[in-house]
Amino acid sequence: VTLPDEIEVIGNHVFEYSHDYTWVFTTGGVGPTHD
């Protein structure tokens, strides 16, 4: 799944997936950066 760098969107997806899966991994740009 590809998600935008928006904490609420990421959090909602991780929360929903945690009901169906034992492990939920994230990678890449988790949150905005100052650069």
C-alpha cells in the first residue's frame, strides 16, 4: 500500500491492519522532513 506522508492517514491504516495481521511494517518516508 502506498500512502501520503500524513500522520493521521498512516495511523488509521496501521490501526485497521493491526486487527487483521499480527505484524504491520512501515518503511520509507514516515512523516514530513525538513529537507
